[in-house]
Amino acid sequence: MRIPFTKMQGAGNDFVVLDETRASYHLRPEHYRFLGDRRYGVGADQILTVRPATQPGVDFAYVIHNADGGEVEQCGNGARCFVRFVQEQGMTEKARIRVQVQHGVIELEALPDGSVTVDMGAPRFDHAALPFVPGSLMHRTVGQAELWQLPLSAGGRTDTVEVALVSMGNPHAVLLVDDVMNAPVEAVGRAVQALPAFPSSVNVGFLQVLDRGHVRLRVYERGAGETLACGTGACAAVVAGIRQGLLDPSVQVDALGGTLRIDWQGAESPVLMSGPATTVYHGEIDLPEHPWLPEVSKVAA
Ligand SMILES: N[C@@H](CCC[C@H](N)C(=O)O)C(=O)O
């Protein structure tokens, strides 16, 4: 089957975008994995599929798959690219769009300067929302945040890292670091994801606070490995920093691939995320009925 696609990126977090508003391709997880593969397919951190809305008062639905083929609840950078996509394809003339994602409805606004602001909804901290199963893990309270001590074993040694847990619809564990460029992002990210306390795995953010309105962030994503930026990761990291009393309500987040602005007034107020969204190219790909990829090409679980 030959299918059209659009390659997009938001702050370097890259996407294959599919339009299923007129026809459904009935793709299986191995197809998404193939599309996301950088050698055998197109290559992307996530695959976004635009579909018709199934609820009143909502403009579109979109479904998100990680590069490993797993479906996920939410994607911040993807939401901004989604808006650009439906505008550029002439699918809507609205500047404000309501869209269904797996975990609810989010609102997006295309700004005249070409950037997009997304209302990502209120963060949640209850364990069921992540999900997080603490068992006998210890925690302490700093400001309004609970910091959980996670034991990580590597090379015969056990270290402990402290994380704040935030759900932005999808799960995030956020660690504070002094120097994010030299943080062991992959080793610690993989070890945290593998803990039984995170039965659905978790996105792991490494946050360096530069000042009360400016941070650096790297994220080891569930199902994609380290990406150049993670929108929900930026929201979660800023929320975690504000709750620990380290950050003001409006923060510039420098990711490896670009800059995002995150605003949060606390409590039940929504997290607002602004940043770039760019179309890279349009193409078509022949999708095998039974795509094959070597084990070695598997992305992080
Ligand atoms: N890159 C994304 C997040 C994509 C989903 C994430 N990997 C997960 O599994 O939850 C973003 O910009 O938010």
C-alpha cells in the first residue's frame, strides 16, 4: 500500500503526519514502527494520525504513536505540528482549534508570528494518573512537590535518584541536575523506565535551572529514546520546578533542538505551551503488509 505523509518538526522533535480524515489505512503497531524507523522507513520520534472528531464541539481527533509503535496519550510538540498541518492542508480556517487526543480534549491557537500556543490542560500528581506504584519507595516533600527516591542499579552499583512525578496526560519523572549537557541521560533514563514502579514506563526529564525564568532540559522519552525536545516533558519539568519553589510562572525552556515557553499559574490552572512547528517535506511511502525490521533497529522501550 502506498500512503502519502508529511514530515514535520517542532523544536527538533520530529513527526510523520498521516491524514485519515477521508480514508483509514488500518495500520498496525509494526507499521508505525516501520514509518518511525530512520533507516527502513521515513524516520520520526512520533507518528501523528489526523482523524475526524467523534465528539460535538471538537474540530478533529488525532492519534499519537511513538517510534516503537506504541500508542500514547499526549504529545506537546506534536500538537503544534498538528495545527500547522490542518491549516496548511486547508482542512480548517480557524485559528483556535479543539482536538481530541487519547486523554481528553486540548485547545490550540495558531499565532500570527507562526508559532502555536497549546492549552495542555492541568497537570495531575495522583499515582493512578501516571501510573506510579511506589511500593516501599521513600519520598520527602519540598515545597508542594513530593520527591521520590528511586534506586538504580548499574555495573554492580546502586545509586539513588530523586524524581518529581507529573502527569500531563502522559507520565513524566523529572530529575534536577547541575549540568544537563553532561548528565547520563540514556543510562539513567533507561534504568528509571525499567523500574516496576512505572508499569506503563515513563518519560524521564533532566532539568537544569539557570534562573527562575530560564531552564535547560533534556528528555529520555518512553518509546523513542532521547529526542531533541519534548513538549509535555517541558510542561512537566516547569510544573515540577514551580512546585519545588525554584521557578516563576513563566519559563523559557531550552531543549537541544529549540526553545519552548511554558506558563503555569499553579493548582488547577492549565499549562500553556508555545513554540515552533515546521513542515519539512511531503512524500509517499510504500508500506509493506508485513514490515520487517532487524532487532537492532528497535528504539528504546
Ligand atoms: N515528544 C512528545 C511526547 C511523546 C509521547 C511520549 N514519548 C510518551 O510516551 O508519553 C511531546 O512533545 O510531548
